[in-house]
Amino acid sequence: MNNSTVIQRNNVRVLGRADGPALLLVQGFGCDQVIWNRILPFFTDLYKVVLFDHAGTGGADPEAYDPAKYASLGGYLTDLEEVLEVLDLRDAAVVGHSVAGMMALAAAVNNPRIARLVLVCTSACYLSDDGYTGGLPMEALDGVLAAVESNYPLWAAGAAAGIAGAPAGSDLSTELADQMCRLNPDFVKDFLRMSFTADVRHLLPKVAAPTLILQTQADPLTPGPASRYLHEHLPDSAVHKLAVHGHMPHINSPRTTAEAILQHLEAVPRG
């Protein structure tokens, strides 16, 4: 795969200091790279910031979306690793939100280009099972998928407030709902199914990169026990509890979120 193919496929953009340390921001469900706009100004003076869109979202090449490839986390993991490679990013910090944190964890196991991780509202597995609380029970996922299939715009409007951590009808929740509604409902079902069936718990002991785990209050998708599980099973991790509600602190409290990320990045020596 050549450089131009990857850059076009995922609408890769590089901002900030060309000679700065590499910082890759990877978004989770329901949005494209635009979701980072509020937090970008806190990083672009210091870092070489890399953004990209997942296949099926934003400015990514619509012809590149292959339901078979992206039925599992592996398809997205391959894209992430190819972005790191074509840009020749080294000693990179990766900030992964939600399921993108799982992608970052999986990539960090064997990829020497990744030196630091920040997990924003991430669970190692979003389906809870016996003895593990990671997110939702299976029956709740079935209900979500049925609601998406029945009336996606209605589901998106209802879900956006809790995810954004903002009142229903507020500018923030409306903006997120609008972003979610730009996605194809069939893609949404595929992405949700992939997200909730992915499981990286077995990989956690193999992740050597220093990792910051950001946990919010009243997160409807990533409960506190999910962050504790990450912390207990990652060899080098710290948990930072943000006084922020919802699943997307980078949009409802960008300064608070950026300060926590910067504190972690500046505390970890670069290679």
C-alpha cells in the first residue's frame, strides 16, 4: 500500500509543528476527525498532530469501506498502523477515544512506533459478562441495534445527549446528533456491532507503553469498573478522573481534557 492510497483512503491530515513530537488523535463511534476541533488548539503549538477518518466516515474514501474487512477490530487496526507507517511516525503518542482506545491498545502491543497512550472513556470490552463490568449487557446491545434499524435519526437524537454529557436539545447534543446522522445507518450497525463485540482484555498485560486512562462521571458507555480493570491489567498505567459528564469530554470540556493529556505526555520521557 503506497502513501497516497492510505492518505486518500483515510483523509489523513497533519497539523501543528512539523518538527514536533507526533500525536495521533483517533476518534470512536459516531463522528469523524472534526470531533477533535475543540481540543486541537491546545496541542498544535507543541505537537505534530495527525488526524484521520475511519473508513465509512467523514472525508474517507467511500469506495474503501469493505464490510467484511471492517467487521472486526482488525480492519481498523490495520488502517491505524498504516497511517503510522506511511507518515513514518516514531515515538508517537496515540490518543484513542472509546473503541479507538481499543485499537490503540492492540496496535501498541507489537508496534514500536507507539511510545505513549491516552485512553479516553475506553473499555477493554464493552460487553459485560460474569465477573466483568465493561459497558452494556448483551440484551442492551440487541436493543440498540434494533433501535438503529427501526429509526436511526430518532435513536441518534436520543442517544446524543447522554454521550455528549449535555442536556437534550442543547447546542452540543444537537451538534453531535447531526454528526451521527451523517453516517449511513447500515455502517452504524456494523460499527456498533464491531465495537461491542471487540475484546482486548487478553492483550493488556502485553502493552508496555505508559498509559493514561481518562474516566468521566456518568459515562453511559464506560463505567468506572471498566477503567479500573484497565488500570489493574496494564503494566504501566494511571487513572485520571475528570469532573466531566458523558462519554466525550473532549467536546464538552476540551480544556480540562487537554490539560490532563498534556500533563501525562510531558511527564513521560521521550525516546
